[in-house]
Amino acid sequence: MARSEQQGLQVLSALDAAKTQWYHFTAIVIAGMGFFTDAYDLFCISLVTKLLGRIYYTDLSKPDPGTLPPGVAAAVNGVAFCGTLAGQLFFGWLGDKMGRKSVYGMTLILMVICSIGSGLSFAHTPKSVMATLCFFRFWLGFGIGGDYPLSATIMSEYANKKTRGAFIAAVFAMQGFGILAGGIVTLIISSAFRAGFHEPAYQDDRVASTGTEADFVWRIILMLGALPALLTYYWRMKMPETARYTALVAKNAKLAAADMSKVLQVELEDETEKMDELVSRGGANDFGLFSPQFARRHGLHLVGTATTWFLLDIAFYSQNLFQKDIFSSINWIPKARTMSALDEVFRISRAQTLIALCGTVPGYWFTVFLIDVVGRFAIQLMGFFMMTVFMLGLAVPYHHWTTPGNQIGFVVMYAFTFFFANFGPNATTFVVPAEIFPARLRSTCHGISAAAGKAGAMIGAFGFLYAAQDPHKPDAGYRPGIGVRNSLFVLAGVNLLGFMFTFLVPEANGKSLEEMSGEAQDNEEDQARAAAAVQPSTA
């Protein structure tokens, strides 16, 4: 007998054993659209930063168009990461206190308001526009952060144990489509404006190359991020609370059975008496996050999920640093002075879209189709190992890759590092924390793991931006660093650490959530103790 059945709650064993049904796919789309929006909002800013530099920081006396100063660029790109980190911790905790569904709507409302606010940044001076943009993007990130623990937890608690990994990974894979959508939307809008307004290159006419209409382009792109979140809100509010939260945390077995009867379209018995019996016995599974019991049972698991996500995101987000080398080396993006502002936006979005299409999206779906076949552990180990191999493959012969004629090889190697990040730890670090912790701490622990990841993302995106600077000829406004080649060696070491820390994370493939968290075992022990207590009195 499965342990969730031994626990005595039919509603949980019914969820575990349920065949894949229409409601599973509905849940994937509803939770996944949040991730689609998240990815669109977080990644589209990188498509318009060059345009912001041209509009607000161009000095017409200079031969090249303006770019964002290093401090401003770091703030515009990084403030959403800070908000996401805070949101992951706060909404993760709140999801365990108030329930998954109650908090789920809050995050979407915040995302809609702040996406629109990002495009309505007030005033016209560079300082005021950047300040208001950063303000709204911080709170946008805060809402996005809440979606990480809540989407993963909701999907894991709705899924059956046979295909749970694929369902959670499919929610995360919507991120790939969000990145792709960001590129496509930017392509369409920049193409439409290019067709309507024929601007000369900067070197031909410095004033006319960035027309006033360019200011509308970035605002429209950022504001469109509100649309998928708005469309998803109604469906999110119609989803019932997960049965595992209702039964195991809120202790309302009757409501859990009623909700899941509608969802599964089967008749489930009212198990109020069983629930009351379990509650009255209390037991070993009521420990808190900071208790010795949690440290003994799940302490190393939390260290494992947090450190692997932290190390993965250092490597994953630092990969964006090499895009400018790739794009310029294969002539996808010529020198800024040879293009108008809208031409530059078009070319950057075309390059990003191709990268997403070839390297990003396929990796996610390889994980979806194989995670319940080979398991989370094997995919994560393989991903970290292959990322280490390809980083070294880029670093050791780095001078070879950057000489003319060898650029295609560089692009292929680069695409493979992205592929194995997504068919590897980028997906599994999201899936596993939603499966191995107790229901009353599941969202909190996922939020802590995800926040560790975002801390790694900040190091990857900004620490390595400075570290990768040429020791002899750094970019304007930057100090000399250790160079791209040495940075690649450091990142290979980071991936190797991720490989080693993976051994702290247990395999959840084919097991129920209660088996993984130890809740089933606790209730068996409670039942055994209760039976032992009854025997002497009936002797």
C-alpha cells in the first residue's frame, strides 16, 4: 500500500493515482502563463537598454551614440532581480500561511500594475525616467518572485506522482516561450516603427537617427507584459485551493474532498473524522522551519536545493555577457554608429530570438519529456557536467574561437551551454524544492531556494560584467577585470561545484509528496503509538 494511502486520506491517494486529465493541462497553462509573463518582463529589458542609452544619454558632439552609464545599466537590469529575491522569500512564506490560491492572485495584480507603470515612467529628464523605471521594475520583480514558489507548489500538489516532474517542468518551460515572445514582440514593434519612420544611421544624421517616436517603442514593449498576466487572472481565481494545503495545513478534509471531487470528477468520501483523529494525535510532523527536527530531516536538503540553484544562476546569467562577442563576431549586430536607434533594436531582438529558438526553448522541453524517465538527479548531474565541459571548451582555446573564420564553432559551443543549462539544472532546481519538503513549509522552502538562485543571478549578471572586462582595454566606465577567458575558467569551476552539491539533493522520481517529505511516515508512527496506547486499556 502507498504511504499516502496509509496516511488515511483518500483525497491525497486519489490525486497521486489520478490519470493525466484535462485539469492537469489547464493547471499547467494557468501556472505557466505566470512564468511566461515573468520571463517576458525580466528579459525584455535587455532588448531595450541600448535604446534607452541612445534616447537619454547621447552626446551629439561624440562620434558614437550614447549608452547607459555602468551604474545606471546595472540598476535598470538588476533592480528587478532584487525585487524578485524579496518576493520569493515573502510570498513563499505567505503561501504557507494564507494558502496558495489566496496569494496567487496578489502576485498577478502586482505584475499587471507594475508592467504598465514601467512604461509610464514619469518626466523627461534621464534621472527621473530611470528612477521611476527602477521603482516600478523593483515591484514588478517582487510580484514575479511570488510566482516561483507558488506556481511550483500548486503544480506539484495538483499533479499525480507518475508525471509530476514533467508537469512542474512544463510550467517552468513556459519561461522559454516568454523569452521568445519578448524577442518576437520587440521585432514586430521595431519593424512597424521602422516602416513608418525612416531614420538615417547615427553617422549620417546624429539628431534624426533617434526620433521622438523611439521613446514610444520601449514603453510599448514593457507595457505589453501586463497582457498575459491580465488574461490569466480570471482563471487563477477559479482554481480551487490545492487539496494538500486544505487537508494537511488548513486541516479541512471535507473541503479538500469536495474541491477535488469536482476537479477529478470522482466521488470522494468526507474524511472529517479521520482528519480530526490525526489532528487530535498531533505528532512528529508539526515542527517549524527553525526547529532541530527540520534541521535533522531536511537541513541538508535545503542546503542542497539552495546552493545548486545559487551556483546554476551564477553560470546561467553570466552567459549573457558573451552575447555581444558572439553577435559582433558573426556580424549580426554592426557598430552602433552605422545604425539608427530602431535598426539597433530590431537587430538585437532578432539575435536574441534566434538564440532563444535554437538554444533556450529546446532544452526546457527535453527536460519535460525525460524528467520522469531518467529522474531529476541524473538530469541535474549531467547538465552541470556538460556545462563544465562546454565552458572549458570555450575557455581553453578562447583565442582560437575569436579569430576570424572560427566564429560558427563559438556559436555552437555557446548554444550547447545554454541547451544543457535548460536540459539540466535550470529546470531541475525549480522542480525538486516543490517535491521534497512538508506541505506546511513547501512554499517557504521553495522561496528560500529560489531566492538563493536570484542572489547567484546578481553575481552572474553584474559581478562577472566587471570581472570579464579586458585587463588592458576595459569598456568605457569600467575598471580592468580578469578578462573573458579567465571568467570562463571561473564559471567552469562554479559548474563543477554545482555538480558536487547535487549529491545533497534526494531523488523524488515516482514517489508521493508525503513519502518525500516524511509526512506519511510520521502519520504511520502516530497511528502505531495510538494503537499501542489503546492496547493496555482493552487488555
